[in-house]
Amino acid sequence: MAVTPVEVLIPFSGAVPSNGYDPISRAGFTEWEVDDEAGFSVVVPETYVAGNNFFLRIEESSSSSAARHRWEVLTALFRPGLHHSSEQAVSETAAVEYLSSSVANELTTRTFSVTGGEEAGRVADLIVQPGDILSFSLRRGAATDSEDFAPICVLDLSLVVRIDDTAVSDCAGRVGKIVDAVRDLFNESAGGFLSDQFILRSINRCQEDLAKENYWRAESWIPAVSGSRSVDLLTAIPAFQDIHQARFSGRTYPMAPLDSFREYEALLAESQAKGIPEYYLVQNNRMYVWPAASQDIASGFCVYHSYRPDDLTCSSENPDPAIPRSHDTLFVYYVLKQAFLRDRHAPGADVKFAEYSRLYDLEKMSLLGEGEPPHLAVRPGR
């Protein structure tokens, strides 16, 4: 659990709690009368465990005994990047009543949930995520009966939430877990030899290696321009890797691929008339078609292609690889392979490099569905 002390309270337009101190211990506190209100805000940490609620912990006392008081907390969630949308802020209110101690001025701890009123880990209908901004407005409301007319003295105010205590890296999401796994296996708890930046670069090189295996695939529509015989693929599909199939708009069967530019030139020599494209050739990041389209069509070519995803990051923006979570060891093995290659002059580094290279290849084949390579065995002669 993470405990965040609330050290600064922001006043609002109404009545605010006053500051005081104990003359004996010199400990400071705030005095809350009915209708006093103040607030604070926090950024949800990257180590926050999704689905858990935030709790407010109040260390309080009253000069009265066996009287009631009420706390109300308005919690608002702001999500960076959504400040101009309907999701600019969602909010919910929590309210609790307490009976003060039977002994006057006795310090009592109160802890109650300030999120998850409808469902755990949410504010209203939004799931709390790392990087979100949570704003809390704390108010002393009127109790339903037996109101405590003395001020409530708050000596400590803290926000409590469950975090991943095992995380070492500051990276978010699954990237953070991959970084931690690499450090565990490399026997390095801090970033002495392997920095987060080195590990992240290696993770993205691994992602590039997977892209070359055509692991990620998608369909994209490319405009057809009347009379144009080629399309700049890097402009139309910037992340494309390979083209696997192309189909012209309105056709149920795909266009036929050509094996060489010589075949394409032979078709041009046969006819340069416009029509319905039936053949295509990919060369030098351009897709050549024959015949050229006879009209402009916004969704002219449906292209089935492999692509390279955006680079993974350490922040809350894109920290999760686009592969099944169970295969995250693929990235771990690749990074360790790179680490021992970098440390190749250390004793035994070549052995470790070979070991993690083999483990990486096996895990990659498993992800790609190619299975394990056959094992050769030599049988003794009879």
C-alpha cells in the first residue's frame, strides 16, 4: 500500500478550516467547523494496481464526546488529453458519519473509500488509470442528528491506495514488468549496467524483429486515382511492412501479384488503357497496378498488409506490447541477448548470449505458431 500525506489544502470560495497547534506537543492541525471545505489533488502513480479504490485516512479528535459529525468528499477524475471532451471530468461523492470518542480529545483514525461508489477502481463510469489526475474536495457536512458543535481537529490527512510494491522500474504497464524481469535475470536490481533506456531500445528492436516476421497484419484502404499506375505505399500506409494481398473496390476476388517489373512492363506494352486494375507489383515501396483505374475512388484498393506498431514507451502512453501477455518473455530474452552481446568481453558472456538467443528463437517460434524445431539424435549402431 502507498500512503501519500496531504501536506497542502487548497481553499475554495466558501468557509475554510483554520490552522492551529497543540500547545504541549506543538503539533499542527486544522480545525473544521460545519460547512468548512478544502481540497487537494494527486496524479495516479504508474505503479497503481487497476481495480483498487483510493481511501482517505483522517487522524482526528474532538473536545466533545459521543457526538456525531459528517465528512463529505467530492472526487473528480481528469484525464490528460481529454480536457476538451465530455470526459474532461467525471465525479462522484462519498459521505460518512462518525461518532466521536467517549473520551474527549482522544485521537481517532478514520479510513473510508473516496472512489468506487458504483464499482471498484472507478470514478463514476471511468476506470482509474495511471497518469489520471484525481481532485478531492473534503467538506465537513451536517450530521443527521446529535451534531458535534465543537470543531473537529485533523492532525493528519493521507491518501491510501494499493500499488505494485514489487515494481523496481519507473516504466508503466507491461514494459515496466519486462524491465524488472530483465533486471532479475541479469542479477541487477538498479540501472548500473542496464539502464531503462537501453532496455526500452532493445524492446523496440525486438518489436521490429517481430514486424519483419509479418506478425502484425491489417487491412487498409488506399484511394484510386484515375489514370495513375502506382501508389506511394509509405505515404498511404506509413507503417507497412509487406503487402500480402490487394483487391480493387467492388471486386470479390483479389488482384493477381506480378513476380517482376519485366512482367509489369510487358502488360504496359500490351495496353495502356484505363479499366479495372487486375494486377499489382510492389517494388521500391510503391505498388504498381495494371490497368490504371478509370475513375477516382476514395476507397479504391483494399490492401492486406503487415505493419510495424508504434514504439513502446515507459510512460502511460503505449506501455503494453501488442502480443499476448503470456509471451512477454520474448522481450525479456531478446533484451538479455542484447545485454550479453554488449557485455561480450565478460567471462561467460558468450555462453549466456547463446543461451538467450536460443530461448528467444524458441519463444518467437511459439508466438508465430511455428512450433519447436526437430531434435536430431544419433542412435548407436547395432
